[in-house]
Amino acid sequence: MKSLRVAAIQLTSVANWQENIAMVEQWVAAAAQDGARLVVLPENVFLFDGKAMRSLAESDAQQEILQTVKEMAIKHAIYLVVGSHPLINRPDGELVDQHRVRQSCLVFSPSGELVKRYDKIHLFDVTVKDKAGTYKESAVIEPGDIHPSIIEVDGFKVGLTICYDVRFPELYRALSKAGADLLLVPAAFTYVTGKAHWRTLLAARAIENQCFVLGVNQCGWHNETRQTYGHSELLAPNGDLLSALEEEPGYFVFEIDESSLVECREKMPCLSHRRL
């Protein structure tokens, strides 16, 4: 049966995109050296500054960043998933209004082609008991169109989501119904919400959909008010923890295999028992 070596790269991204891209190049090279075929970066990977997303997306640096990502995918012969990156155009080419961006998960193939784009649907407008206090993503991000987004990588169907999406199981059920084997959750979970819910949410999405789930998080202090949780994790279709990081930048590589999916789904065929 088929298998796929997947990598999670955990970072402490900052407001300087040059620093971030240098870190990414280092960790991607290491993961590829360890045999990764699908490499996943976290949310806000090249810019951890919501107020600056529009200006970056409109700047000359935008093309440089995307060209560097393309070259990394080609150089290492990998599928490279940019957890999220600000774009000023909707998928149909229309411009987002002047104050906001689309927060887009971008997948580049080993040939350097942008083969899939998923725009974040659910926006983090909440109050959290941390130094930031209140978060309002809708002030700088326009929500994406509502549809499941799946790409095939070496025979595995991979579903794309971003961060706050993980709290909305209906999206993951739609991806499951569309045939997903692996669900990606690039994220920048706050430390408080991550400590409370990160593992539980990832495990729930894995168990209820009988899919592998790969949560790839930011970690550490990004500025004086924003701390993220880390603990990037890969969950098996039965919810077992397969690989994980702690609260520092780093990466892991793990080989998932089709046999685990088949065994889980045959022993407890929940997907065929669905009534709704």
C-alpha cells in the first residue's frame, strides 16, 4: 500500500519577512534531507503582523517571497504548503477591498507550480485572557468562499484548512465526504487557547473523520503581546498521537501509510454509518 512522508515545520515568525524566509529555507532543507515529500509551514509564516499584511501583499517583496517558495519546492522536489500568506486578489482575480487581504493557504508542487489555493473561511474575532486580549481578524482579512479544498499528493487526498477552522467540524466533514485521507491545520493558536483546546480539537477531527490530521503551529513570543502555543502534532485516524514537537522552533518527519486508514475504517466503519 502507498505511503507518504510528511513534515511539520514549527516557527516563531516575526514582523520581518526576510528573517522568516531565512528560517524557512533552513528548516525546509532539513526536512527534505530527512526524506519529506509533503512539507507544511504554519499560518502567518512569512509575516506575523496583521496590520502589515496588505502592504506586504501590494509590495515588490510579494513576488520575491513567492518565487523563493517556488524555488524551494523545485530544489527539494517536494510539495510545499505555505500555511497562510496574504493575497490582495480573490481567486476570480477581483481585488479585495483596500484595507483587507485574503489569508491563503498555498500549495506548490515539486515542479514549482502553484497547484492549490485555499482561503481561510472562519475568522478569529474573539476575546482571550492573554496580553493581546481581543483579536479581530475580520478587520484585516476577508473570509474565503465556502467550499472544501483538496489536493492529491502521491495518491493521498489532502484537505486544506487554516487555524480557527478547526473549531468548525462541518468543514472537516465536508472534506471527509470529498475523500480526504489527511487533513492539514496550519495555525497560529494563541498560548491560552492552544493549551486549552489544541490537542482535543485535532484529535476530535481525526477520530470523527477517520483521517490523519497534521496540525502545524507557530510557537513562542512574536512580539510583546502575542504568544503562540507550538505543540505541532500528527494524529492517526483513531486519534493516536504519532509525532509531536514542544514549544520551540523545529520540525518532524513521519511516514503515514494507507494501511492505517484502511484498518481503522474497516474495524469501525463510521463513515458508512453516517445518517446526515
